[in-house]
Amino acid sequence: DIQMTQSPSTLSAFVGDRVTITCRASQSVSGWLAWYQQKPGKPPKLLIYKASSLQSGVPSRFSGSGSGTEFTLTITSLQPDDFATYYCQQYYSYLTFGPGTKVDIK
Amino acid sequence: QVELQQSGPGLVKPSQTLSLTCDISGDSVSSNSAAWNWIRQSPSRGLEWLGRTYFRSQWYNDYAASMKSRITIYPDISKNQFSLQLNSVTPEDTAVYFCARGTPSMVGPFDYWGHGTLVTVSS
């Protein structure tokens, strides 16, 4: 199985900050990586697929990059609605999720 | 707009079968461009993909290796829904269960999700 790790596990930031979350895979997943945002009591929401493609309706302040084993999710100018937990997901070989990164208010 | 509405019991006894259903609106369970998945989430195991069903001239299933011996996911075309059955449950199967739409070509990603059902395994 492909294992996913994320760093940091928790991130404290101000509204307006630029935020970067890193996701690493235990082996190459090529570009088959997605990012999700989840708020308490809600299902995950797809933000990014194929490493850098923005899902329809998602604000352009979200962007993804990377390939192989290392990927990043960047949020430029963090908004109040962005405080949530973010998960990466590889779908190169079946499917595994990362453990999540919680973004909270500093 | 696709909507997925989940139903099923929130409490299951150990050794019994967990059964959940996901009603689809705005798409078809028989669509050639969709796959219908079950995922669960618990504090101890995080988000865990369980399996999927999809139609591509015939019905297919894929299951997570850890679930293969006790999981069944199947469609009901007449009701436009799909269901999860997980046999021989233990307290470790306590989780929030989600249904979600993906694509047949790869297991992920998932663009529409159900609201989630908390299932507790306890006597």
C-alpha cells in the first residue's frame, strides 16, 4: 500500500496569510493526487485533483503543485472560511488518504 | 446537481452486519462515467476507502484489501441507489461512513459526497 504523510499536522495562521501544506507519498503516485477540505460534521470537499487542477467552484486562492512523491497545497490570503482540516489523497494505486493538516486561527 | 442521501442504522451489534444505502439524485447508478464508493472515517484510522461499484457494459466491484473478506457493495438500478454491507463487525468498525461519487477509470477523486452516517458497533 502507498502511505501518505502530511506536514505540518497543525498550522496556526492569521487571516490574510499565505499557507502551504506538504504531502508526501511512500512511492511515486505520478500526478494522481487530490486535496480535500473538511469542516467538522461535514464530508470532505474536493479542492484539487490531478495535483494541480482546480475543481469547479473552488476559489482561485487554492492551488496545488508537485508530482511523484512530493506535493503542496497553497492557500494565498487565508480567509475565515478556510479554517478547516485538509487531506491529500493518492489514487495512483487504489486509494489512500493522508492523516490531515488542521489549519486554525492564530 | 448531484445529491447523495444516506440511510441506515446508527447502531450495530458486534458480529452482525452493517448495512447502509446511498440514494442518488442528479446522476444514475448505471452511468458509464461514474463509480459509486464507500469511505469511512474514524479518529484511529482516519479516512479509509472501502470499495466501489460501477457499470462499464457490466457491473464491476473493487474493494480495499483489508475489507475484501467481509464487504459487499451492490447497486439497485430500480431505486437508483447503491448499498454497503459489512459483515462480522467489531467495535473497530465504529466510524462515520460516507458514500461518494468517483470515476470508473481510477478509484479517485470524489466530487460528490453523502452527508455521512455515524455507525457505532456496540452491544
